[in-house]
Amino acid sequence: ELLKVLDGSLPVEKACKYTYWTKNRNRKGQLLVPTTLSPPNPKCFVCQTSVVEVWVDTGEMLFSEFIAKVVKKRLGFNEPSVSYELGAVWEEGDDADDFSENLPKTLKNLPGNGVTDGATLSLEDFSQDLEVKLLVRHRDGDDFDPETHSERIHVGSAPPPRRPAAEEEQGSAAAAAEGAAGGVEGSAGKALAGGKGGVLLVLEGTGPSAAKRPAGEEVDGAPSTKKKRP
């Protein structure tokens, strides 16, 4: 079977098999059960040769967050080494150089021209024999949908969903309402209000000193000319 694979006459997925060791014999009395190989997962960056895309805010995300949340958490690297056109900017593992001065920097402020929209990073992990090309795409942090991307990170070629427009409109309306309320508090009131007890005279004033007085009550020592309706 190996010779068939080497000379190309038999595909690897047909010639090779996984073999599982079961705790109990199956209906055929087998403990070792061979199965065919599964096809490559099109969404797995290890199985595919395509470039992995990640969407982040390059002006907001720190390099330390990028290593922890993207490279290790999302891509599964254990001891990553990160480099781009300038050279290496991070290394882990045996005989690794010290690049700790880059950790508190944002992506766009890394050495050279920084990591901005369209930058390609080379990721390597010798402990897993893993190598990946990572294409960085910029998306403003406020444009991420907080319900689906609370950490403002998206891995995939398709752009992440944006924040719903309704939330942005509500935020603008709330800010406008607060500003309007602040202006009304200091404005003078000029109105008459009616009630069961008679006509109320609203005096001009600013702030809390303005008060409502019933008609007929003296104002500054002089009786009011307003008369109560029968």
C-alpha cells in the first residue's frame, strides 16, 4: 500500500486508515477497528494552505492582547514566534530572544511601520511543528457588534457583523435628550396652567426659584390682578 501511495496510483485517503482500540469487542469480535481518513476540514487553518484572516482594531489592541487572545486562544499556538517584513517581534521557546518591550505597544505602533490593515504576519510554533500566515484586517472597535464580538476580535475571511444602527441612533438620541434637558432647567417659564382649584399663575424665573402661585395671592406685597373663575 505504501508503494501505491508513493507512486501516486492510490490516494492517501484510500490507502491509509485510522485504527481505534476499543475497550470491548464489537459484533465482529474486533478490538482494533480500522476506519477511513476524514477529508480535510475546509475551516481548519492547519488542514488548508490559505491565509488566515483576523479582524481587530489595530490602533486599540495591545500586542500582549494579540498574543494571548488571538495567537494562543483562537489559533491554538503554545509557543508562538511572530514576524513580519521587519523581522521577528516575538519569540517563545528554547533560546528565544527577549521582545518583551513590544508587549505594551499597540499593533500599529510596533517597530517599523507597525501592523495595520493588510499586514501579513508569519506565525510559527516549533513545539507543534505549526506554521501559519496571518492577514490582519482593521475594524474600528466601536463598529463590532458587542453581543457577538465582545472582545472585538473576529477570525475569518468574511467581515464581522457591525454594531446595529438602532443602537447608534439610540445613543445619539439619549445624548441629545440630556443636552436638551440641561438647557431647559435654566430657561424662564412663561405659561398659565389651569386646575380644579382655579387659575395658576406661573411666574418667570430661572432654576428652582420659579414657583407656581394661585391667582389672587399677593406677589411682592401687592395683590394679584388675576381673579378666580366662578
